[in-house]
Amino acid sequence: MSQTKRAWKLQEFVAHGNNVNCVALSKKSGRVIVTGGEDRKVNLWIVGKPNCLMSLCGHTTPVESVRFGHEEEMVVAGSMSGALKVWDLEQAKIMRTLTGHTSSIKSLDFHPYGDYCTSGSLDCNVKLWDIRKKGCIYTYRGHKNGVNCVRFSPDGKWIASAGEDGIVKIWDITAGKILTDLTYHTGPVNIVEFHPNELLLASGSSDRTVKFWDLENFNMVSTTDGDSTPVRNILFHPEGTCLFSGTKDLLKVYSWEPSKCYDSIPVNWGEVADIAIGHNQLIGTSFSQTNVSTFVVDLKRVQPFGGIPHQEGGSNLSSKNIDEVFTDLSLSNSSVSEGLKHSRNKFITERPPTQSSRQASVPKEDVEEPTQDKEDQDNDSFEIANPEDYREIFRPKSRLSHSPTRPVEPFQPPPDDGDMEPVRQPAPTRSNRTTKSSNKPPAKPVAKPSPRAPEEDKSGISPEDFLPKGGGNEGYTGVGKMPSEAEAFTTLSSGHEAMAKVLAHRSKNLQIVRAMWTSGNTKTAVDSAISMKDPSVIVDLLNVLNLKSGLWSLDLCSCLLPQVQDLMDSKYDSYVTAACEALKIILRNFGPVIKSNLTAPPSQGVDISREERYRKCRQCYENLSIIRSKVAQRGGAPGKVGQLLREIQILMASMD
């Protein structure tokens, strides 16, 4: 069976001593991983191996974003405080500490020529950095909400930024100004990628679509059909033949002219964090709490490169043999490529002749000297846990390649259909104040991992909540006598009727809210949902409002904040996530309004509208104060909820 597998889990390992916040793969080889965590460390790993290759210390707040250089010779990491650190992996030293952002770093990218990097932050700004000399040399302002992703164009002349405001902006580095706004997404844009050759851009969004943009006239070329979950990651094939799109537990392969889904591959990676291609395999990675998982997709068994042609309506095989299928596909792809050659220009990716000419073309209006005090220098350190692998990857005999010198073989699927057992290798826990490198041989891995200390369940959810209730002799407990078919059916169906009634009641409530919503009165629909006293209806309503931030008003804020306050106490992560997303919109869009109305001096005479506005602002402020204490109590929560709570803490600081 393993010979027919298209996707499988490669490994799972403990990457940090605290929660993992970000993961990135090297794009050149796809064989090295960098992770950042709550423990303020940046760790490097070889894909397929459980032992940490290297640990980089120095950040004073949790690491929120990481990125490899194009040649795998550098790593940049951004923290919650807005600081960036750049490490030279060949020289085993820190190159630069860069400060300037006022909030958490969400995305990073290196310039194709290596001397610059760009960053996007929750402070709504995009910054361009000279990592060797100048520090911040330009700040691009224009996004209304946080910046989720930044990417350099292949020729290094443009920056694309994707925002929570649902807008993709293209910035001209040479002119220091915006070229255009791409505005057809209806939800936050999570990821953007340039085509490796052509003047084409792809963007993936929480509206569950991927859109393709022509960068000659800045028009939309095509869009994919809506997926079932938000698009988290996209990647063009190195030859530009197709685009890979990663959503929850699914990988899709698209073309854009015409818009077509070549293939759809189930991959049990949850919310995929990054994808890369190497040796005819796509490597994907995801993280949960302290663990990082890697997955492999065999591209030789994926359309349009091989395997069975994908059909939305089913998987019926045609009467052609496999050679004829490959011949038809190659002819089709070549004809499409020829058509694209004549219809769209290409990026000019040759490096300029001199460094000075390249630097002279970048505007110097916002130069800030990088700061790195003595305390930071003392904290910065390297821990090389595996010197042999480190020398092989980052210090090879040939300076032309940073890939391992030994032959690299594709990853093989596991021998059976089950997932591999997770590797529970502890992450490095040594002090930050260590030597720059260690020449001691790494400790031999033990045969069995040490048992992990029991952790307090912060979610409040117990497995018993989802099991049939009964006495000690009722039901099947996993040991003893196997239940009969009738007993098993009775156990499974016992709660069906009650659950069906709950779902029917919820559907009826949603239909009532929808009827009022479509009549054009949003406030009436919200009041109706609140009167139903059903948290699930409030969550469904918030999920819609969170995708359309323009529907919010001060009136809605005063109505919904008490409901958001109740949802913050829920033991269900989906409820807390919806509440946190709503809080982010309220704090960003209405926080300054609330603060200014409360601090403004009283007006002379009677102003009824001002009094009403003041009353709503006072009500919002009181609810936000209560929510703030709850956020502080749950600030250490793991995963996405914890990250959202930390973002809210930063936003609430502006209310002081």
C-alpha cells in the first residue's frame, strides 16, 4: 500500500520548551526548518531528523515570525515587541538587531540579492531594511489593519503586502511609493506569492479563494472557487507551471489561465504553516503547542505531473492508458505555456552589475541606525547542538552550494498506512548566556523518551465530555468483552435525537436572523440574535461580521461587547477565537473614538447626540475593562487562541 501513497506524515517532534509560534522551511532545498517560540528562541532542524541542529538566542520577547535567506545562509526572526534579529548561519554569528516596529512582526522576506529584508507588522506598516549598513531605510504606510504577509518580487523592485483589511498593496521600492491596491478579496489576505518568472501575483485569503493578478495592468486574471476553509499558504512551482494551495487538511493544485483545479490531495496537517518543494516532493509543516509536524506529498503522483487526473464529480478513469494521459498533459501544458509567453511579460531577474548602483536606487528618506545595546549583545548566542550536521549544511567544502554534500534521497512513505509515531525529543533548554558554539559531540538519543510531566488542562474540556455517561459496567471501556453490534449501535445512536433537536433549533434561529439581515437592518438582526441567548448563534454572527469590518459601528460595539465578554469565558476555542477577532476590529477601529470621547472636556449647553455617543463609549469602555482582566488571566493559553490574546493585550494598551 505504501507504494501508492500520495501524502504522508514524516515526523512529529517537540521543537521548543514552550509553545511554538511560527515555522518556516528553506525554499532552496526544502530540507531545513526554522522554528520560533514563546521561549524566545529560534531553533533549526533538519527535515526527517529529531535532533535540534542549532539554537539561536537573543530575543527578549516571544518570536512571532521567521524566514530563511534564499541561499539558506541567513535567518531573520521577528519578535512580539517589533524587533528583528538577523543571523549569519555560515559564520555562526548575529549580523544585526533591527528596531523600529511598534508591534508584533507578522511576516518577513529577504531581497533576492540578500542585502535587504522587508517586514510586515501588526502596527500596519511595512518596513524595508538594509541588513548590512543602514537599518530601516523606508517605511511604507497605508494598510488600515495588520500586515499578514510581505514578499519581494523576483527582480527585487517591488514589495507586495497582504493585510487584514483584505487589500493587497504593491510598493515600488525605487520610487518609494505605492503602485496599486488589489481589492477584490472579501476577507483578510493571509499570503501572497509572485510567479517565479512572469508578471503575475497570487493571493490567498480567509474568504477561501486564491486570486491571480496580472502585474502589467494590475487586473485580476482569475479566481478559484471558494474552498471550505481559509487559504493559509500558497506556492508556485519553481518552473511556474502551477500553484499549490494549502488549506486545513488539504492541498490543491491550480492553473490560472484558464482557472482550473488540477488535483486535490487530503493531507492531515491541520493549519499548514509553510510549504516548500524539493526532489519532486512537496514538504509541508505545521505546529501545535510545543510540537512541529512535517508532511510529504509525492508530486510524481499529483496532477499535472502524474497520477490520476482529478475530477470534481468523481474519480472515474478514462480508457486511455497512462502513457497517453501523460502525452496529452504535456501537450496541453506546453500549449498553455506558449500562450502565456506571448500574453505576459517576464521579470528581469539578473542581478545589477554593482552593489553601489543597487543601493543608490533605494530611497533614503527614513534612515534609522540599527540599535543593539550591550545587554542585547550579551544575550545573543549560538548553540550548535550537532556540529557534524551543521558543518555539512552551512559550511560545505564547496561555496557554491549550501545543500548537504552527501546524496539527498527523496523521503520514503512509511511501510504501512498508519501515521508514524511522533518523536518526543526534548527541545534544547540551556541558558541563553552560553558560548557562541559548542564542539562537544551531541548526546546519543535514548531508546525511549522520558515521560512528560502532566500538564494542567487549560481548556476545561475533558475527554469524558464526549463519551457516553453510565455506570462502570455499561458500554465498552476498551478492555474486556467486545460489545455486540446491537449494543454498539445503541451506544452510537443514543445521543443522536438530542443533537438533532439542538441543531434544528440552531438552524431555525439562524434563519430568523438571516431574514432580518437581508432586509437591510443589521442592528435589528444583532438584537434578535442577542435575545435568543444562544452563544452558537452569536458566534456565527460574529464570524460574518469579522469578515466585513465595514459593517461595524459604535452602536453594534455597545450591543455586542457584553456577548463577547461572555464568550471569553467559553471552554470552546472556536468561541474564544471569534470573540478575539471581534475585539481586534473593535480596538483598532473604535478604540481611538472611545478614548477621545471619554477624555474630551464637557461641552456647553445640551448636545443630545454627544451625550448618547458618550454613553455608548462609556459602556464600551467598561466592558473592555472587564474583558482586559480576562485576557490577562488567559494570556498564557496555547496555540492560536494564545496568540490572539497576546495581540489583544497589545491593542488594549492604547486605551490607557
